[in-house]
Amino acid sequence: MTLLEKGVTIETVRIDALNGENREKPFLSLNPAGQLPALKLDDGQVLAESVVIAEYLDELFPEPPLFGRNAEERAVTRMWIRRVTLKVAEPMEKGFHFGRGLARFEGRERCLPGTSEGFEALTRDGLEWFEQQMQGKAFLAGDRMTLADIVLFAFIDLGNRVGQPLDPTNRTLAAFMERMGDRPSATTSALLISKLD
Ligand SMILES: N[C@@H](CCC(=O)N[C@@H](CS)C(=O)NCC(=O)O)C(=O)O
């Protein structure tokens, strides 16, 4: 979505994460954390961590800004990204990896079987908190769409796919999902992903 928002195209290489290609050489020599995405720069350096990659791309291709036009706006964006990461992304991922995704992930990382329900509850609490925070606002940072919204959108979407659906009583977030889902960057990326299946 970051690339599509900016109208930037880059060369892509498909890695079969479902079958664990990302956890083996040669991918591990690019990203020792064994996760996607990774961005190889022209000088051979490799960046990993999706938010870091997005911020790097935002610096290279500043329009439209996904972090902000000044230090204060960028700080506010980073604050929301961190909150989405801590309150939604991390517990959701653990809930998935330690529960429904256990068969896939137990050979890849330390899993804590039997704890997924607790993590799923933490995720629901986090989403409830965002439901309150989003009241009266179009986006997390107010009236400007930022990477924080893309991250929240992507994780709520992931939750819908891995058995942690958004509680429909979170109406403000449901409306946010519709708004974000209507963006050309969202419809196009969904189309691109469906072609990979
Ligand atoms: N903190 C990393 C997390 C990346 C992540 O969870 N990537 C998934 C995307 S499919 C992945 O590689 N999953 C397969 C695996 O962990 O083996 C980031 O934000 O880039």
C-alpha cells in the first residue's frame, strides 16, 4: 500500500512464506530474522521491518507524505504506529502463531501453546481502545492519512483472515475499514495478493 500510495514501482521477488522459504538460506542471509518483507538497496544493503522500510520509502518519495510534513507530524505518526504495534499487532500475531497457526510456526520460533486465547483477548482490548481513539476522527492522526492507518488497516484485515475478526460493535473501526478498503492502494494490493494465491 505504501508503494501504491506513492505511485512507485519496484522489482519484486516472491518468497514462499507458507512453506518456510523465508526461514532458510539464502533468504536468511538477506534478513537473519527470517521474515518478510525485506528491501534490497542498490548498494546491496538489506532493510527489514516493514515500518522501517515504509519510512525509508517515505523519505525517498515524499509525496504524498505518509509520516508527516514536519517533525511534530512525524512524531505523532510514529506514536500511533507504536501503539498499533504494541496493542494490536503483537498480541494478534502471538494469538495466531500460538493457536491456529501453531502447526506452521512451532518449527520456526518459540511458541507458547495454550496461551492464544489470552493474546486474542489482549488484541480485542487493543481494538476496543482504538475504537474509542478513532471517535470523531477520519484517521488516527486526525484528518491526514498516515502509515499508522495503513498498519492498523492491515492488521484488522489480517485478524479477519486468521480467526480474530473485528467485533462488529466496533462501528467506528468498521467504518474506518470501509474507508481504507476503498482506497485504490488497498483495492489494488488486494488484487495483486489474490493473483499470488
Ligand atoms: N516485525 C516484522 C514482522 C514481519 C512478519 O511477521 N512477516 C510475516 C509476513 S507473511 C512473515 O514473514 N511470516 C512468516 C514467518 O514468520 O515465518 C515486520 O514488521 O516486518
